[in-house]
Amino acid sequence: MAAIEQLKLTLNEQHVSEDDDEYKVEPQPGLTDQQIDNLAQKLLKYAGGFEFYGLGEVTFDGVGQSGFQEY
């Protein structure tokens, strides 16, 4: 399943914080093409991904790959 579908599935789930507060994931508006270009220029020059110990590797050069497939 693609990352966008995974994210959409989480929108319907109820989550509980460490303090037993219930909450849902609330997406913010998408970025404009210009904002995406600016972010890509800054972020991808800094890092092409990262290792998130306990969850896996996230790379920004693989289409449809995120390292969060199980979520």
C-alpha cells in the first residue's frame, strides 16, 4: 500500500496519548508547487533520507517507498 493510502487510513483511527488523551490525526493543507520545490532544494541537499532506529530507514529517492510500510 502506498504511503498516501496509509496516511488516509490513519485519519479514521482514534489514538490515545501517554496521558490517556484521545486524539485523531488532522492533516494540514498541502504545499504549493513552489513550497515543494523550496523544501526539496533545502532538504535534499542536507539529507537524502535518514535511519529511524526502531522503525527503519526512510529515503527520499525512492518513489512509493518510505520505510513506514507497516504503518
